[in-house]
Amino acid sequence: MKQSTALLALGLTGGLLLAAGCTRTTEPMRAEKPVQAATVVPSPAPDVRGELVVALQRSQGVAHRYAVRGSLPEGQSVKGTGAFDPKKRRFQATISVTGGKYPQAGSRIVIGTDSYVRPADEKDWVHVDLKRVKSDDPFLRFDWVDPTGLKAFTSSIVSAERTGTHTYTGRFDPDGKDTKSFLPVGAPSIVSIGTPLSPFTITTDDQGWVTSVRAELSPSGGPKLTMTTTMKDHAKPLKITAPADADEAADFYYRK
């Protein structure tokens, strides 16, 4: 059949004759179907950032204790400890800022709408009724939504990758969506403006609780700032009680 096909290709008139006088019939060759390569469906890339956000939100949503250490602008350093129970609305913190021109320290206890503050150089606590506060002074007001700044930090995370069984690294936006301070986590006091995306390292334990948040800032007008917050005792009961004796805040505390 290959020969007949060749002859037919060589002479158009004779080709018809050759085809008509051909006594041997053969079935045309079937074209073999092309072998299709097996389709490999790539596994979806893990959403590491989403995984980390869930861990941070879960850790913030239960009672826990924390400690913070870090460097601040103008040569200052911060050190503090605290406890936070969002469900029972209990909060306690002691913060100390040393070095620089304006060292300061103090303690605060908040139970519901009752806030108690005490500077480090004072013996007596001052009670502030949060329901009456009109001023924006952070000394008087209290943010139950995010008192430690961890929620704002979580929302500022731009990228993340898992670098170990219990370790995440990535970048966050210090400027965030507004100019509210959220660093250091646990002692929010820095307002960042124009700072580039900055690195962080977060660790968790075997239960998935966040145990450490380390953030770095590189301001254009000063040395790198490093802030580390550790967390522990997640979901364990906290004993936070009001001071036995506290002076009532004067009326001018409640004026704008």
C-alpha cells in the first residue's frame, strides 16, 4: 500500500487507474492517539501568614502573662511585665522607661471600667472612673480592644514564612493603617512615621501558643531598635484585684 500511495503521488492520471485496477485492498492505517502526559496538580502553597495570624489572635484572646524588654528612641530602654484577661476584663501592668531625658515608671490595674494608676515614686493609687473620662490622655483612658498592641501588630504583618518547627519570620509595616502606637508589644509607646517594612521573629510552643514576639525598627535618624515580648500561662486563671486603698481622681481629670 505504501507503493501505491507513492505512485499516486507521482502521476495524477495514472493514479486513478492504478487505484481502480488495484485488486488488493488494505485498511487505512489508524493514527495512533498521542500519549498524554500525566497532569501534575501542584499542591497549594501553605498560607503561612494566615497560620501565624490565627496563632496570634488565639493567644491574645485568652488570659496570659507577658514581659517586654526593648530599646526606644533617644537612647531610652523599656522594661515591663503585665497580665491580661480579655474575657473577664482584667489588666495589670508595671512599666519602666530608663535613660534619655524623660525616664518614667508606673503601674496600672484595670478591672472593667475602674482604672487604678500609680507612678513609681508614689505610694498611693489613684482611681479613675473610665465611664467619666472625656480626655484622650492615655493616662486616663483605656483600650480594652487592644491594650498591649498585639492586635495592631498582627494586622501589620505583611509577609511570613516558617523557619523552624516553632519559629516564624517575616516583615511588618510599623506605620500600619494609622499612626496609633503598638510597639513595643506590651508597652505601646512608639508612633512610627515613614519607617520601612521591618523584620520580626515569632515563636510558639507545642500547643500553638505564641511565646515570643521580637520586632526590629531601623529609624533613619538613629540606631536600630530591638523589642522582645514574651508570653506565658495562656488560658490559665489570673488573680488581678483592685488596690485596697485608692484615692479618687479629682474632677479635673475628667475634663478635656
